[in-house]
Amino acid sequence: MNFIDFAAQIIFISVSGVLSPGPLFFANLIYGSKQGFSSGIKIASGHTIIELPLIILLGLGIFGFSSFTITNDSIRIIGLIGGIAIIFFSISQINNTIKRRIDVGSINSKNNSSDNYLFKISNKGKRLEGPLILGLTFTALNPFFIVWWLTVGLKLISDSVYLFGIVEGILILFSLHIWMDYTWLAVTAYLASKGRSILKERLYQYFLLSVSFVLASYGFYLIVENILL
């Protein structure tokens, strides 16, 4: 297999993980609507902090220098903790959105200027939990992310190490994979911020509530699935 064919294989297969609508994607929409393009870059950076060491550990295991393994019990624990973290984050977002709806009512009763309200919302968005930490946490506590790298991703790592060696193989694989994470999260965050400028404020609040409820449902799903596992 030549380099071009292998690169095309990595990009094609990686799409299944990068574009999957998991908790990181929905959280990115929430932050993106407030902070735009930069929040997507920060979330992708947090994602990278977890993903790169995992790829290195798996690559070392394939090359014979490590016995790195993840058991079903550890994935189950990760899923439970991840589900709880997602639910807490979702509840926080729902609570913040409801408070903003109360704020806009009181502000409109005193001052009919929407600019003051939008300025207040913008400042609140900047005081929320950092998107870098969110990207790190939601990646580390997402069992589907780990399972993907232990199944589909593991084949890519083994092929890359076999073709190019341990160091070059990991660097090539990671470079061909990670740019899609940054592009996807940054672009969707940017589009979310533009959507906010188009939507009326009430519709924007409904958007935040809807995404937060989807995230909460995802968290409950993780908890139930891993309890019954």
C-alpha cells in the first residue's frame, strides 16, 4: 500500500469517528453559539490532549513495548462517570438558559434596548466552564471514543506502525486524523455563532435548551447502558 492510498484510508475511516454526533459535538454547538470559531479550536485542543497519548500507548502496545489494555470493567466505569458528567453539564446549561430568560424579562421591563441584554449574555457565556477543559473531559469520559480507537482505530494504528515504523507511523496517522477534528469542531462552532445572530433571542434560547436536553438524554443513556452491561 502506498502513502496516498493509506492516507485516503485513514481519512475515509476517520470520518466515522469525527463526524459522529456525540456529546463533544453537542457541547461544541453550545459553546460555539457563544464564543464562535475559537471555542471549537479550544474544544479540539482538549480532545487532542487525550487522543494523542491514547494513540501513542496503543501504538507502543502493537510494537511490543507495552501491555497497555483497557478492560470491559474500566470502560463501564468510564461510561458511568461520563454519563454523570454530561448530565451535570446539561443541567448547568439548562439552568443558565432559564436564568437568562428571566433576566431578559426584567431587563426589558426596565430598558427596551436589546443591546444591553445581548452584551450581558455575551459576558455570561465567557464566564462558563472553559471549552478546553470540556473537550478534555468529554473525550476522556466518552466510552465510545475509547471503543472506536480499540476497534476501528486500532487497525489504522497497526497498519501505520507496520508501514512506517513506530514514530513515523504514529505521527503520520495522527496528522492525517486530527486535522478533521479541528476543522469539524471549528466550522460547526462558527456556524452555531452565525446561527445565533440570525435567530431571535427566544429561538436561540430554545436552541440551547434543545441541545442541552439531547446531551442530558445521552448522559442518561450512558448510565443505563453501563449499569445493565
